[in-house]
Amino acid sequence: MTLRTVVCADGLPERWDPPDAVVVIEGLCDHPGRLVPALDGASGVVVGVCADTHVRGRIQAAVRRAGLDALGAGLVELPGRRGDAGHLRAVLDVAASRAAAYGGSSAANHKPVIPTAVSRRSLLRLELPEYVAVPAVDGEACVAVGGCRACAETCPADAFSRRGGPMALDADACITCGRCVTACPTGAIENPAITPASLAAEVEAIARQGEGGPPVVLTYACAAGEPAELVDGSFVVRVPCVAMLTTTWVLAPLLAGVAAVRVAACEASGCARGGDGRAADAVEAARAVLAVLGLDGQHVSARTPEHVPAPLSSTLPPGAFGPRGATAVVLALADAAEAQDVPRVEHRALDTGIVTVDGAACTTCGACAGACPTGALTFASADGAVALGFAARDCVACGQCVPRCPELARGAIAMTPTLDLEALRADPVVLKRDQMIPCENCGRPIASVDALQRVGALLGEEHAGALALAGRFCTTCRQGPFGVRATAAEPAAR
Amino acid sequence: MTAGGWLAATRLRQGVYRLCGAAFLPPEDDRVALLASSEGALEALEPDAFPFAAALRRFLGAVRDAPPTDVLEGEYIRLFEAGVDGALCPPTESFHTTAARHGGPAEVDAVLESTYADIGIVHRSGTVVTPDHISVELEAMAFLCAEEAGAREADDLAAVADSLRRQHRFLREHLARWAPVFLADVRRTSRLEVYRDLAEATEAFVRHDHVLVGALVRAARQEVGA
């Protein structure tokens, strides 16, 4: 990839000694068209613009004119004359790493943002729209057909709907908060502006800035909010909304070599995207994990840390920011902490979960396993026996298994967001075993023993005959040609 | 952006709707030549302000290099009329929005004809396409864009807001509701680059326009209290 970094000369610090790789253009923010020739032959771009400028839409248009994807252009606000030249160089380096990991966008990913009307009749004289990235659903990876509704349940704008196939996102209604991206248990919803790969690249680039120097603090901040107040050596990772942050996303940078993670929550501002304390929950859960592992709580905070602890690790596990990165992240943290005999910890914002089943209430129907988007719950049958299995390491605490259980009212299943290192390291366990009753006619399984007993209990004595029939023949063999039903004695003639 | 800038943007949208609408009609020599010659007009309207520009350019490039009209006709029939070799991409709203395929089209056509009457246009009976054909719906949007452009030229803020509302409603209730699914089918199924690129460009444009017009309607609401 040929990545080019172009900056506006008007926003540079006084003591700026431009690296050879950086192209400086006089008056770029006043004349965004000057960007086009500078991008000749480039396949990616980082653009440094003046902090008080409103030309992002025109910069994006120039990037498009150069034949590039404008959503992939990393825009960096320049600090102005009094800025720190060294820090700017590091910020541009980080932005370049993120831009290099950009994976491209589709037509469904572009959302125009019209500048707020500021004067009478401004509808006739609006600035060019700036484009932000909206997520799109990968129909192949979406498991809505299996019953998953994780995105719709978390979306504050009711932007998801479904007509038979995968979930569909209404880009017009979407407020680009990004909650669906981190809620999707299969990674089917992706926002090209912040993919697991681009975030990992950005975090690793930030961590590299601390090599041989003072420890690095990473601040997650809302892309739409005011710039977060920074501590020395702090780097800001802009996310669409801090409410999209998961506990894993808060903890993972610590494994890359970042010394402390700060979440600049803006939920008190009355923004439609936040306001329900999700970012604070993620911080609280992350601190609970640190505490149980015996690590310094100052590694994660909602405000400026009281002190910056030494980095824990310098290796980010593969897929750490992906939909199933939670297990790898907490196990790597436990290794870094050399933690022994770690007690279980429960918190509603944890991304690892433990599913439990009440053997007396569960009918071994397998609906929970069918709904499980990650395969943590399995339903296996062999030689007439059936087993409901659970692999804690694959559970992402999405809870999609729970509402699918037909015996939920009797408490047959529960999922608790839990950090249980022993379970995460262990092999899958069998939550319940049962026997399948085969059809006397064709041999195919009819139902589990417990399921038939439950049906019998619900039907009562007066329907004992029907139950006897249901317990001997499968639905196909019970009904012959022309809808002639079998009797309890014989299957229907085929 | 200046008033002229948004006027140009509206004219661009009008032009793209007309261009795509014409491209989904049966291919004829004159029509293909007209499409191929529209590149200059497109570039004059500075399409790079919008992310669908690249897809449009790819389509116009494919028109320039398109095979002879009889080859285009064959693919048109395969995709949109006969559904040969598993290619079943009826370019009509009713096919995509009515669960029961019998009786549905008439109802959709009736709703659309009423909508067209409200807009101020009439679908000519006896034409080769039905009121719910994608070309007709794209042409209806082109008409609404022309109306908006006229209001912008007259500096009539209320009329601009009114036109945007009608566009948004038409997109929400009709075109943007079904066209992306149909266009994705065409993209997957077409054997000719020109129809693949047409589908990609139209999908990019319609998706974008739905969101853009929605944002403009919200801006108009703040502006004129509409």
C-alpha cells in the first residue's frame, strides 16, 4: 500500500521539522483541491487539517477525485503554532497505521451529515455534507435466521429490521453509535471506520510510541464529542460513541503495551447515543477483572489516572478486538499477572459468560444450542443419546440462548456474564444428557425422553393416547398420504 | 456550499435518476449512444462531492466499451424478462414487496399511479413498462428533483422543503425499500459488466440519496419548522 500523509501548512507547530514522507501544502484547508495532485499514485491517505476548519466534506471530495475511498482517509486535527511537534509526528504515525489497515467500504457504508443550520435560509446554502461511516450487515455471517437479535436489542434508534433473511440496517435511521458492531456475536456487522483490524493496528502503533520512553496512556473518546482533555503522552482513539466500548476493548490495549486506558465518557452531555451508563459499566467491569487478577486498577479509569503504572505486556493476542476476542484477552491478562487461584467474578458488562441448565426443567430440545451464534452451546446426538454441551471459551455472553428456551419460565437456562478462568481454560462440559426416542417405523429420532415427558405433563391424562402415538412415530410416519393419520397401533401406510 | 452548489447537486441527482432510469429500459442503439455521451454532462456537475461518483464513472466506462446492442438485448431479456439460467431479476416493485405474487402487482400499481398523480405525473398506458418498473420510479424521482431545482432557482425555501419531503416519502415507501435487493440480484447474476456496473451505480446512488434526502428533510424541519 502506498500511503501518503499530507498536512496543511497553516496548522503546523512552529518547531515542525517535517519528515520526508509528509507532504506539506500551503493553504490546504482553504483550497482542498490542492490535495488531488499530491495523491497521485497513492492508495491511502492521512490528511492533517486545521483544528477550526469546516472543510472535511471538501477534503473528502478531493480524496474521491483522486480515486480513493474517502471513508478510509485518516483526518488528523493539527495543533497549530503552539503545538507539540513530537506528539504530532507520533499522532500522524498512528493515523497512518490505522489508515493502512483500512479494509474498504461499500455503498451501504456512507452516511452524509448535513452541517447544522446556523442561519436563516441556510438550507439553500448548506456546506457540502461530510460523510461518516455507517455499519453494514454481512448477510452471510448474520445468524438472525437462527433467532439472534443482538443488534436490534442494543440499537437505540430502532434501525434494524428483518424480513425473513439477515438483519437489515436502515442507514437513514442509524445514528452511527456503533453499539451493534460490538454487540454482534459473529462480527457480521462491520463499520469500515473502526474494524477489529484497524483498531488493533492503531492500538499497536500507539503502544509503539511508548517504547524507550514514558509509558503511554490511551484515551477512548467519542468522535462527535469535544476533544478529550489529555494527559502527557496520551493518545486519543476516536470511536463513534463510547457506549460501543466493551470490557474487552477497554482491556485489550493493555496487552499491546499501552500502560493505561482511559474512557472519556460523555454520557452526561445528553447525547442521544449514550446516556445509559454503558461506558461506565465497561470501565467498572474492566477494573473488576484487574482487581481479581491482582493488577493495578489505575490501568483503567474513567478519568485521568492518579498514576500511570508500568505496561503489562507487549503482545496483543490475534483477534483481540474481534467478536470472540474476550477469552484470549482475559487469559493473556491472567498470564501477564501470573494470577493463581482466581475467584469467579460476575458483572453485567463482562464479555465472557457461563451458561447453566436446570436438569429437571430442561427438556433437551436443543433450541438454545440452535440459537447460540458462536457455537458455545452444542447439541450432539449419537447412538440414541443426546448431549447439550457448553464451551465457556466460546461464550461471548450475548445471552441469545436464554429467550429461545421454551422452558424459560421454569428456569431451565441461565446465562451469567462471568469471568471464570478455570472454565475458560477447561474443555467443554456436558450440561445435560438425555436419550432420544426413535420412530418405530423409520428409526429417525422423535424427541428426547424429557421432552416427551414434559409434553405428557402438559397434555394431561385425557390425551394419553395422542402422547402414546407421538412417542412411537415421528411426524412424517404419523401422517400418511392424503393426511390419513396413524393409530397408536400402526404407522400410516406410505 | 453555495446556493448554486446545491442547485448543481440537485441537477446532478436529477440527471443520475434519469440516466439510471433510461439504462433500465430495453437497450436500443439511440438510447445506448445517449448514455455513452452523458459522461461530459456528469463531470460538469462535479460528482466527486458524493461517494457514488466512482461507481457512476465505472458504469459510463462500461457503456463506452459495451458489446453491440443485440448482445445487450439478449442479456436484458435474460435478466429482466425471461429469467434464463436462474437469472430471475424482475425490475418491478411488486415482485419484491408482495408476499403473494398473484393479485399483488395490481395493488402496487394502483398505489403508485395514485402517488404519481399526487406528484403531478401520469404513467402512460400502453408503454412497455408497468408503473412499478424501476425505470418509472427512477423517472418519478427525477421529476421531483427537477421540481426541487426549480424551487432552489426561485429561492423558495418552503417549496424546497416540500419537495424534499415528497422525495423522502417516495424513497422510503417505494424505491429505497426494494431497489437495493433487486440491484444486488442483478449484480450477482449479470454476465455483462455493463449491467453489473449499472446495478452497482444505481444501488450506490439510491442508498445514498435516501439517506441524503432524509438528512436534508431534517435540516429543513429545523430551518422552516416544516
